[in-house]
Amino acid sequence: MIDPSNDTPFFRLVVDGLNGAVTGAAARDKFFCESAIMARALHLLGSKQDSRLDAVVALLEKQLNSSHQISLADNSLRIAELLYPYAALSNFIARIQFYEISLDEFARVRQFNPDRPKFLDCEDQYILYMAGRSKLPTLVSDPCPSFYKRTYDFNVEQCYVLTHRYMYSTDFGQHAPAASWIAPALLIIVGKSALWGNFDLFFESAFCALSANLDPHEILLIDNLSKMFMPQLTSLLKQDDVQNVYHELFVYSLFKMQRDRVVLSGTTSNTSRGTTLTNFVASLAAKSPDKIVQCLRAMQYVCPRAFYNEVCIEKLNWLAVTAGIRTLFENEIRSAGRELEPGVYDDYRRVVNVELEKLRGLPASDPLVQH
């Protein structure tokens, strides 16, 4: 695994950021919250308890007692933002009565806010969990909701909702999820973010995936894809402007801590593995049913997961339905400036149905239905 730095950039970033390198109230508040959760992660993931971490926690504790931070309590909509960093650090610093009282009140009144968006409600529960006042939030109520079979069509925001909820529901990977679909769903997001060249989302989703019971081949797949971001990482590490790069480097630090905990044996790297995942994800964003199945077979060979079969069936069903109402090739019609040949939709649906039958007819012994 390529690592151009000898250490996570976390320590330097926090010291620089809290000493004024991050400016603007909103940016500074976000930086403070993420610094606190990173410090907690360093403890949880087994980082050496050296003087640098102690110094960072001391700086964060000082910020908790600042007049700026306390002033957030004047805004009822920012109470979670006020409590998040304290909850994250509550096991590593002396109790602060102001926050303890606020946490008790927050735990009491949050149940009376039924209109709170589900994602924020999940975050609220995680804050209370870190402070010892609640259980971990659940990832989703349905063990395999059909919505997540369409992960391949997620936009960036939807990808982040899944990764954030995963981190909250597993306490940043400390508790393995029971849902078997989560690992392959996260790998699909890893593939999407690689195709997009999205540094931040790639390392966040890769961090999540690495704690989701991956097998060695899947871990090596992530390693291979991570290499494409190494020049960008090197560039970020050289920048002096903390405000512009800190979040990307924080996310990379999380990934690096998690990856350093994984020991592989009995496997060898294969540079084609990352391409196998990105090809599979790209095929699901297109309209070629035979290509989808072809890429699925290649993906099966590297990482056999039943969820991938379900994803492909979901996609092919959507293609069949959309072809049936004769809207599937609307973009192609507009681009070409002419109508399609007669019978194109009927022929296409027959091809889709043939591929669907192949997937539905797989025997139980097929590698696809393992895991």
C-alpha cells in the first residue's frame, strides 16, 4: 500500500487550525467538531497515547470552554453542534457541568421533535451514545431495504448519507454491522467515488468498507484504487492553507488508521482488481444488459456477494420497465435528432429478459450467492 506520509496529518492540522489557520465561524465550528471526533477515533483505533494526542485533547478542551463555543447554546437549532465535540471527548477530559446539564436536557427534549430529519436524528442519538446517554442508532430499520439495491444510482449526497449513518451506527467501525448488504453497497460507493475522482468520498467510503468484514481480495481492491489518489494526497500534504484541505486530510487519516490495522496474508496484489470494480459500477450506470452481466461475472470472481446479483436484477428490471413505457432511449433520440428504428424497444426488452433469466436461474451453489 502506498503511503507518502510517515504519519497521519491530524496532529499538525489540529494545532495549526485551532491556533487560527481556520477562519470564519462556520468553518471553525466544523473544524472543531471533526477534530474532536478524530481525537476520539485515535483512541478507539489504538493510536499510541503519546504527548501529541494529549496536547491535541488539551487544545480541544480549551476550545470547549471558550466563549465562542458556549455561545452556540443561544441558538436552539445548533444545540447538536454544540454538544457533538464535547460528547466525543467526554471520556478523555474532566466533566464540564455546562455540557453535562445541556446533554441531559437534549436527551429529554429530542424525543418531542418528530419532524427532525432521519439523518440528523441518527446524529443526535450518536451524540447521546458517545456521552453515555443512549444506545447506538440503527443503520436502517429494514435488514435489506430495496432502496440500497440502487446504490449504483446514488448521487454524492446520497452516498454521504449512507457513509455517515454507517459510521454513527457502528461507532466508526467498532461494531460490525449485522446487515450482509452493507459491505458490497459500500464497495459500490468506493467504485463510484473512484470514477468521479472524489478524494474525500473515496477515503470516507473506503474507511467504512474496511470495517465491514471484507475479505482480503476486497481489501486489495481498495488498495489498488487508492493509488490513483496518491499524487493528490502528496499535493495536499504540501499545502500550508489548512482551511482548504483539512477535511480531505482528516478523512484520509481515518482511512489510514483503519487500513494500518488490517493484516493480509496469503494474497497477492493484482492491479486489475480496482478496474474490475469500477467497470462493474460503470456498467450499472449504462444501458447494456449483456455488459452488466459480463461485468457482474468478473466482479463475482474477485468478490462473490449475493447483493451484487440483487443489484443487477434491480437494474435490469428498471431497464425493462423503462423500455416498456418507451422512454429509455429519450436522450439518444434527442442527441441523434431522429426517431429510433421500429421494434427497437421490443428487441431490447427481449435481451433484458434473457439476461434476467440467467441471473434468476443461478443455482444455490453458484459463487454469486455466497457471503
